[in-house]
Amino acid sequence: MTKNVRKKKSPGGRLLVHKAKRKTRNSHCRICGTVVQTNTLKDSKSGRHADRPYGGEICHACLRTTIQALDL
Ligand SMILES: [Zn+2]
């Protein structure tokens, strides 16, 4: 993995390292690949994804079908 680091010379002659901010990426469902609903503005980890089993990893539709398939 490449680091987003750039070396810049300051006007005073010092060599500075500028680190670029990492881009955030929406989490996707492990089964169907759709974007899972998340709120990236919340600070706490529990506030960022749905509060259910596999919340933030599997979408609600896939979770429902897998649970229904296991009950049969
Ligand atoms: Zn899904």
C-alpha cells in the first residue's frame, strides 16, 4: 500500500513531510455488495452503523434472507 506522503521544501529550506488525509469509503454488503447505510458524521463507532447483528457488514435484506434460510 502506498502512503500519501509528499516531501515539500519550506521557504526556510527545511524538508517537510505533507501527509494527505485518507479518503473514507462507504462500507459495502459482504453478500450483495450494495452500500450499507452508515453515518460517518457520528463520532462513536456504535453511532456510525446499524445496531443489529452484522450491522455495517451485511445489509438488512441479506441478513433477513440468511436468518429465514437458517430457520428452515
Ligand atoms: Zn446485501
